Amino acid sequence: MLQQLVYLKTQHQIKYILIVLSVMLVFYSASLNAAVSHSAMYQWYTIESMHFRIHYHTGEKQIAKKVANIAERVHGKLSNWIQWQPTDKTDLVVTDESDSANGFATPFPSNRSQLYISAPDSISSLEDYGSWLEMLISHEYLHILHLDKATKIATTWRSVFGRSPFFLFNTFPAASLPGWGIEGLATYIETDESRGVGRGQSSYFDMLMRLEVANGIKPVHQVNQPISSWPLGTTRYLYGVNYYQFIAQQYGAEKINALVDNYSATFLPFRINNNTEQVFDKNLVVLWQEFSGYLQKKHEAQIKAITDSGIKSGMQLTHDGYFDESLTTLEDGRLYYVSYDAQRNPALYLRYNNQTEKLMRVEKGTRLDVHPSAGLLLAQPSLCDNSMRLYDLYQMDLNTNELTRLTQCARYRSASWSPDGSQIIAAHNQLAKNELHLLDSNGTKIKTLWQAAQWQVISNIDWSPDGQSIVAALFHENNGWNIARFDLATNSWSFITNNGAIQNFPHYSFDGKSIYYSADRDGVYNVFKISLADYQVTQITNVLGAAFYAVESNSNGDIYYIGHNTQGMDLYQIAYKNQVSKNVSENAIANKSTAIQLPTAPTVNTTVASDYSPWSSLRPRWWAPIFAFDDDVAIAGFATSSSDILARHNYFTSIAYDSKNETPLGSIDYIYDRYWPILKLNFERSITILSGSDNTFARTKATDTTQIETVLPFLGLKQSISGHLVYGNETINDVRRASGVPKAREFTNKYLGAAIVYNSSKRHPRAISRNEGRQLSLAIEDSSAFDDSFYHGSVKTFDWREFVALGGAHVLALRVVSGRGDTRAKPFQLGGSNNSRFVPAIIDSTLLDSPFDLRSYNLRGYTSGLTALTGNNMNVISAEYRFPLFKLERSFMTPPIGLHELHATVFYDSGAAWNNTVSAPDKYYSSTGVEVTAITTFFFHARLNIVLGFARGLDDTLGEDKSYLRLGASF
């Protein structure tokens, strides 16, 4: 009898160029539509300056030249500051594929950054800028220089292994810093207090840290890891920039350079405590205590001043915290607002007569306006062409709550009804140019009312009750944020405010005689009211946090607003008529500069624009050794990967040779994402070592696997659907046998497959698992067309997973799986307690994420492979109640391992497998059990679920008591 001794499998495979090219030609001749990484509707071009390659798409030619000018100026400043010069040009991708302000940078596999040109249009931390491109490029390019910098031993590591992403080789020392050490430094660099730009000096960040001080400053062991406590992902930016400012003010700015220089030369990663000790002669815990004292001293005086002057915040109506956004009211008292507690999907709520009703799921960032007969107008983001996150307009009927989409990828970030509800004015955003469009009530464009200069931003529009004007927040690079009124008769603007404060969220009073808005006069965002008769300004609130989105709640003048507190944002109501409000002069604003522009960046020489070419950026820039040696194998080889700048071509390859078994091993994984559909190719060889009954070597089997998969994505923010077509081929042969062992018959399994996958579920930052929505998969595989295939016939599998939020973080998770196969088809096996991934990632290896060739399904409390649990057909049901235990959010510095939180699961499984000789199973096998999941953090960044479980199989014959350890969820 042969027994399996060891199974060695590399992750990917060997190169068959002719197959790759032939398959590519078949699919590329099809209708070309939308890709996933970037929209296929754009043509891309490249220009080069001295230190950058700038890649831009249709319509961005002049923007790309401006990016080159700014980037070269930023390079001169920052490379000198950090004392580092990359060996190759940095690639900048300039794109208009999002209506949200953002960007990112990475040093792997080469220095590259993506810049979204849409400027911020609201107060949410990025609003305090002079030039959006200047601040964005400064932040992202500092990341490039900081992460790319490697000196001394790190340089040696990089000279040997290239730009390896593995921390073991430490080729990017700064990448092993906690998030606050990386993002904090970039935010520190983007900040210029003398010009009033950057988050490090903004009233918004000042407010967030003021509330942190009031609530208790977080310890370094908490900030070191990604956290779900408020303020979520902003924590690393907030604490990071304040920490570097503390160092500069208390120890001198040169100490920041010392920290960067010292860590860039470190021999081992993650030694943040050691780095602090070498620079300051004290460890990070001690220094963090000093930092905490610095923050308290800095903010407690302001907290006292606000408190002593009398808090005027009104009544807090909600206590969910996290994100409440955009609200609008009718004169009858109905209030609509958007709330997202980071545990469930963002939703639209109606508050009326002191009762709150959840109406529907919406997207985070949705903006609202309401009309009593025309309905609720929503501007919310949607996914266009699978890759572009753009705003569109929707209308909700107030009687039926039925939602109608008015526009398709029209890019309207803000909109308002006319007083009679027959028309809409909307702010259009494209190619860094804003326009005012007049639309009919169905969202059809009538005309363009006004075109802004490039980089001028219009936001938070409100149409006046008399129909003669609109009010909006208007940003100009030389003026910052102010409230302005647009006269519809003359199509011209007039400023209502024009000062050094940041003003936004304007809204007319019901009588149209006043405008409510938010402003950071004296450095704190409060609600103000300005009379349009005499421009007298009245301060309505005096809050410790911030007050935004003020609207009248009824004709009596009470006001609703969104207030920031120590747990996030909540809805407040303030009785304005009873408040002792103070009148303030429009000019009586603290002497604070905001949004002061730098001189225009000097024009630099650039190459003539050429069509984008992916080939130069595709070359491998790193490698890692692969080796395994024992009595049966002697494997040596390497792995590498790369992708081009626009991620059209993506590959991972591992190539090795087993000299003891005299066979090559390895894989090639390739993904092409330029057009629609997406192509995935995988070619792999792995080996299995088998021994005889006396435990001596018997034979080595090589498994050659080919998978060619086509993915047809239809992606959305609320739900996604993907179609999958696959060809699979698995061949197993002897490559080495002991003397006297006969040659085994070659095994071949070939199949064609088609699948459709639906997903409306999502894991939210504060949730312990997916908790709303469902995942559905229907897969059909058939090997009938291949006479040489060992398995023959078709297999159909249906998998339904449902997630129900029970309140708080409690979840009911349900799963039903059913499979049917022909008699000679590959059978199903039930048993075990493995991780069961489901929704395939669109851009991922077909081996890691594929809906095909799935034959093993969990049935906890039973051993996998039992005859009674193997068959051509199967049914499995699972029910899990998941509930939180406690949240810790703490990590060690060495080793860099943290525990985020613990949650538990009580489950029930039941399943059966049977062959086609019977019409139904004789019996179902059931089990119950409990699991405890530790959500852990490794290396300051990576999340990993570690599950300790116990299952009891309820069948007297086959059931067992089983303890197990698993990575990832059961489903």
C-alpha cells in the first residue's frame, strides 16, 4: 500500500507562451469595454521630466504638464530635506476616474503613485489646501522618498534581492513602521502653517485631537495597529502628524531627520523602540508619555476657554457616533439624514415627530436635498465602467420611498431642487473643472449656467425659496473657502463671506432671508447665521467639537446640525430662539492665513507625449529564493512578480528545480486587465512524494495544472456580479520511482466551466464579520467533451450565504450548499473545518480565488474523506450565531503582533452526500460546536483571523469530538 509522505507545492507555475498568446488573441478580438483597474474608455499617454514619468489619459494633457512642473519643484524640496534620490524616475498616474479626492503611493515593484485630480469639495480633513495638486503630490512623493530610502545594510539587502516586498529582507526599512510613522510624516510634510495649508494646521485636525484629549489620549500600543475605534483610519494621520510636530517643537526638526536616517539603515525591521532609543536615549513608550503631556497642554487651554464661554450645543438626538452626514428638512418638521456607524451599511433615515425610521441603504458621502412634492434628491457615488467612482443623482418618492436613478455617470456632486420642484441645479465635476448645470426634474440637462476656472470648486448648493439665486460654498486657489450667491438672472456670483476662515455647508432659512453655514472662526467650526438684509452675522453654536450641515427644523427657527463629539458625529437640535447668541462682525476673524498659494511652479522641460507603453515597467525588480531539502527532495529556485504602471499586465512566477527527483517545478500566474473581459492564466507543476508500507520511498508524482479563466465583471458599490468561464486541465505522472515499483497510469482531468457570482455583503470596520447582504454562486462544470479525462460528466454547485445583522456587532450567518454530479464526475467530500473563501477577487490568482473545482465542504465534527460523506451529490446547511467578546486594540512592539478583538461563534452544521444509485440520502449528519476568533494584527499592518474551535459530531458512529485551529472564517 502506498502512503503519502510529503506534499510540496509551489504557489504558481511554468511558462507556455504560445498558449498565452493564442488565448489572448481570441479574447482581445471580442467587444472591448470596461476594465477594473482603469476604465477602458480612456487612451493613455506619457510624458517625462527629469525625475518623473507622468501617465495621463484623454483630456488631461495640460494637467499632466502642471503635474510635471509641481512634481519637479516638490522633488527639489523634499529630496534635499530627506537626503535621498531614487535611482530611477518615479511614475505618476494622473487620473480623473473618481469624484473623491485621494491618492496613493507605493515603492513596489517600482516607485509609483496614483493622483486623483478631483479636489476636495467638503470639510472632511482635506479641505485646508492652497493648491490641491501641490498638497497631494507633496504628501504622496514624501511616501515615495521615505519608503524608498535604504542606506547601509539595507542597501546591501536591496543590491542582492532587489525591491523585495518581504520584510525578511528589509529592502524597504520604512515600510516596517506602523501606519502613524508613515502617514504622519507625509502629513507633517504637506503642512505649511505659514501658508495655512495641510492637515497638520487645520481646524478639522485640531478639533479631532482636541476631542481625543477630552476623551483620553490613545496609548502607542493602540495607535501602532489599525483600529476601529474613533476616528478609525484617520488615527494614524492624526496622531502621526502631531507626534512629528511634537518632536520638531520639543527636540528640534533635525531629530525627525535623525529618526528617518537611522531607521533607513536598520538591519532588522520593526525595531521602532530601538530607533527611538538611539535618537533620544529613551524608548518610545516614555517618549509617547511626553507626547501625551504635550497634547494635553496644547489643547486643555482651548477646551477650558470654550467651556468657560458657555457650551451651546443643544440636544443630542442620536448616539451612534462615527459618521452622520448631510441632512435636509421640510417645513412640516420631517428631517432626512445619512448615518454610517461603521458596523452596518450606510443608510438614509427619516426623523419625524421624535421617531426615527430607517428608509434604505445609501452610499457613504451621499448629499441630500428635499422638496415636498418633487421628493428627496440624492447625490451619491456609484461605480461606472467597473472602475470609476463617480457621483450621480437619484430621486426618492416621499410617499412610497421608491428610489429612481436620474443620471448615469453624470458626475454631479451636489444638487438642489427649484422652489417649484420642476428643475434641478447641479454642480458638475470633470477634469478639475466645475460647472453649474440646469436640469429638468428627470435629470436631463437643459443648459450650462456657469463654468468655473480650473481648480475652482463649487459645493453644497441650495436654491433660494424665491427661486432667484442659489447659495454655495466656493473655493478659489487664491481665496480659500467662502460662501457665495449666484444670481440666476445675471449668471454671476457675489461673495457673502470673504475672509480668512473656512466656510461651507450654506443653507437658506425657510423664509429665504438668512443663510446658515459653518465656519472655523477662532479655529473652531461653529454654526453661523448671516442676514441677507444687512449681512449681520450671528453665532448660533459654541461647541467643543465641530458643528456642520445646519438647517432649520421648522418655521420656529429651531436648528438641526451634525455635531462632532468624542465618538464621531451625531445629530443635534438647538432651539435657536432661546439661545443667547452673539453677533459677530464679518471682519472680526482671527488673524489666520488659509489657502495661500505658492508662486506658480516653473515650467520644466518634458518629452513629447507618446502613447502609454507597459513594457518597460513590467520587468522584474525583485526575487526571493525558494528552497527545500530533506531525504526526498532537493529544491532550489526563485520567485518574482511585477505589474505595469496601469496594472494591465500582472504576473507572479516561481521557477525551481528538484535535483533529487530530476524535475522542474514552479508556476506562472498572469492576469490581463485592459479590456472587458479579464483574462487569467495559470500554469503549475508540483510534486507529491509517496512511500510504501515500510515508509521507504516509492514514487514521486508530478501534477501539471493548467487553468485559463475569463472573468466578466459587472461591479457596483452596493452589489457586484461576475461571470466566469474556465478551462482546467490536471495531469499526474510518475517522474521518479524506486526500483521494482511499476509505473502508475497517467491521470488526466479536464473540464470546462461557467459560473455566476453575486455579492451584496461587506465587512465593515467595526463589524466582527460580514453582517448584511448575501453571497450567491452557481457553478457548472463539464468534462464530457474530453474522452481522455479520468472524470467524466457534469457537476452543478449552488452556494448561498446570508448575513443578518442582529443589533450591535451580533450576526446570524446562514449557509446552504447543494451539489449534483453525474456518476463518473469528480465526487464531493464533506467533513473538516477549513477556511471557506467564497467571493473571488477580480484581480487575483485563479488558484487563490476561483468558483471552480470545489469538491470539499466543511462538516465540522466529522473527518473529511469518509465513504459515507463522499458522493456525486451533496447538501450542506450551516447556521452560526456570531457575537463579540471584547475589543482590546493593543499590540507588542517586538514582536510586532497585536490583538484587535475577540469574538465567538456558536454553530450548527448538517450535511449529506450520496451517489446516483439512490434518489436521496439515507441520513443527514449533524454537528454543533463553538469557535473563538482572535482578530490579530501582524507587522503593524496585516490583519489575520485565528480561530480556535471545538465541534461535536452528533452521529453515534461517525461523529467525533474535534478541536481545531484555523485561519479565516468558516464562511
